[in-house]
Amino acid sequence: MAKYILGIDDGLTNSKAVLFTVDGEQLASASRHFEVSSPKAGYVQADPDQLWENSADCVREVIEKTGVDPAEIGAVGTTGYGNGVFFIAADGSPAYDAFGSNDSRAAEIAQKLLAEVGEEICNINKTGPLSCHPLSMAAWLKQNEPEAYAKTAWLCQCKDYINFRLTGVKMTERNDVSGAGYLDFSTGEFNKKLFELYGVPEMYDKVAPLAEFSHSIVGTVSAEAAKRTGLAEGTPVGAGMMDVAAGCIGTGVVGDTHACVIVGTWSINEVIADRAAANMTSIQFFDIPGKILNLSGGGTSATNLEWFVNEFGQGCAAEAEKRGVSKYDIVTEKAATLPAGGTSVLYLPFIGLPNVHPRGRAGFSNIGMGHTFADMARALFEGITFEHKRNIDNIRDQGLPVPAVRLAGGGAKSPFWSQMFADILEVPVDVVGVTELSALGTAVAAALGAGIYRDYNEAISKAVELKKTYYPIPENTKAYLNRYRSWTALMNTMIAGWDRGDIEL
């Protein structure tokens, strides 16, 4: 009888493996940094082979840490960053570096497609062309690296590549590819016309078969992968899903009682509903028949904090080392020295790939003599959270309710930030007990496919534990909403400039 389940979560810059009991207790985790490079502005790319090696190292580490019998691991689930793309050659080797979800080299291609055939594309995939979509990136590769394009035998998503290395099976599923914009939303199947509209008809024959569900078992751990990872040969491996969908499941969001907000590389704000809403960044098939994941967001969340700390937080890093804490803890402490509404500094968190405007960029504003690092830090936390609010309000504007929020990602680890989310979003914010929520979500899905749980209701009742709920503090909300009006005015001013092309990129 299975005692454990394993989740592999490959983000844009970090690989993780997390071992859980079937009751959701997190026993051990391991992580490896995934080195990305930016040879030019807007480029974010990395080596797929290194991603696999990192993932395999993480799996071996958690098994060795815990000393569990690998034969008692009942299922392995995988998840990975959404969008971006992997170009794989016929022999299974990379035909080109993988593109990250916040790679924007295809921005001009996406804008051109939007102007010329955007409506036709949107009629098929529900979101229209985006620079982060795999087919936009494939069009870029065709135009700029024709040899690599010709060498590509398989176009896939992050977690599909890890599954291939685990099982030897090439397969994908509807959640990831619908969220990445290359599935026909009316049929749930690939549509050759969509590939033709993007100018990459050759790629239609280079996608993998679709599993029935995200929780379907697509294969078992091969002898080669077992030797590399320490897993038992024959362990079931689930089809997996995009990390944002896995995060929903990991927080216990499989219906319309809560929105799931993930504070990670991307600002993820998502609800599960019976219909696809308009004006969403991504609309995805969810792993329950008839349910649609509606997502509004962009590459505008904790990436800003990481950039800020790395570039300007050298003093925080030194203090953190002296005190034996994280440098992010120090920055949070400094931001928390100011109350809600305690600074006039504003920050637009568009350091990555924003959905506010194709030319959007980040920036501090309204700075005067006397402002300190604490003002900048406070403005940064608020600006990121305001961008989450802008997207949550977009969801509400489409008639989808947001009665409460389950918070995941870096923000959920911080009481300061969790309370800020409750105050700014004006709803209760729940934080669950497990920190590695996407890993838990995909592990639970694979366990469902392997027959360890009957359905998601049973799985969530066993594996997801609520840790704390943060409630809005009225005086904080009032101060933040005043700030939000100023922040929105600044954003709109910048949008007008980006529209006119006044600001060079």
C-alpha cells in the first residue's frame, strides 16, 4: 500500500522535489537553482538537460533525506512553469535552449499577429497571440534560427519534458497547452488552422498526444530514470499540469468558493468556474470535467522583489548573514517599519512581462529628499500587491465572484505580506499549512490517477490543511485604497506614453 506521494515542481529559476505522506504531511524537500541566461534584453533561456539533472538530483536527495522505501512512493506528479517552450530533437536532445515564460523576444511577432489575425486566433484559443505563447516563440525560432527550427521534432512544455525523461513517453495534457494558447477551446483538441495562423504549420505534427486528464497516468518510471533518481522502476507518473493549476489544487481550490493567488515569478490570480470569462490572460481546461480555470495576471510579482534585493539590497544581505536569516526577511522588516499609507513613493512592478501593456516597464516614482530604503521597499511590496488587485478586479468585472482568497507562493510565507493582501483585496486570505503547494497539487493529482484517492474532494480533505486566515483591517484598507488611486493614475499616465511610443525600450 502506498504511503507517500512525490511532487516535482520546475519553476523558471528553481527545481524542487517534495515528498509527502498520502495525508499531505510534507516530509522533505530539495531544490536546485535553474540557471537562466539573458544574452539580450528580453531573452530568458536555459538548458533543458540541466533542468532534468536538477530535478533528478532533487528527487534523489529527498529519498535519501527521509530514508523511505522508494517502493512505497505510490505516484509521482510533475508540474512546471507555464508558457515558454521546449524544442526537442528526434533523439530526445534539445534542439535549442528552452524559453522561459517571461521571455519577450517574440513581442513584435505577437503584436504583428494581433494586428493581422488576432481575432481569428482568439476565436480558437480564447486569448489571442501573446509573446509568451509557444507558437509565437516557435515563429521567432523559424525566422531567426531556421536550423534549430528544422531540427525540432517535438515542441512541448516544461513538465512534459521532465515526464519524458522519467518515463520515455511523449505526452501532454489539456491544462498546460490550453493555458499556453495552442489548443482549440471549442473542441479541446489541437487545431491545424491555429498553427497556420501563427505561421508555423510544421509544428502541428510535432506535438505530443493529449492525455485524457491531468491526473491520468501517462507512464511509469523507466529503469534508466530509476537509476538516476532513486525512484522505484515502475512507479506511476501522472500527466501533470501547469504550476498555476497545481497551485490551485495544493491550496484546496477546485471550485468557486475561493480565488487562488500565487505570488511567484508571475502575478497569478485565478478562479475555477463553469465558463470562460472575457479579457483573461489565460483560460485553461481544469482537471475536473466542465470546469475552466480563468487567470488574470502577468510576469509582475515576486520577480520584482528578487530583482530589487539583488540589485539594491547588499546591506540587507550582509545583515541577514550576520543574523542568520534570509535577506528577504530583512527587506520585509524594513518595509514593515512604515504603516499602511506611510510613504508617498510609488512602484509599478512591470519588471518582467506585464499584461498592462506590451511596452510596459517597471519604475519607482514620486521620490523626494528624505525618502529611505524602507520607503522603496514598502512601495515595492504595495506595488506588487496593487497589480494583483488590478487583476482580481478584472476577474470581478467579468462577473466571477471572489469571496475569499487562498494565497500561495512567497507572499504566503510572510505574515506581513499576507495581511497586506487581505487589506488590499478586501477579502479574507487563507494560508495553508504546506509551503510547497504546486508540488502538493500535482502529487495529489497523480495519486488520484493511481487510485490512492477516490476524487479531489477526498484528496483535499486528507491532504490540505488550513493554517491561518487573515482578515482585512478597515483602517489599513482605507489607506491602501487611497494609495491605489495614486498608483492607478501613475500607471495610466505611463500607458499613454507607451501607447505613443514616447519612451524608448
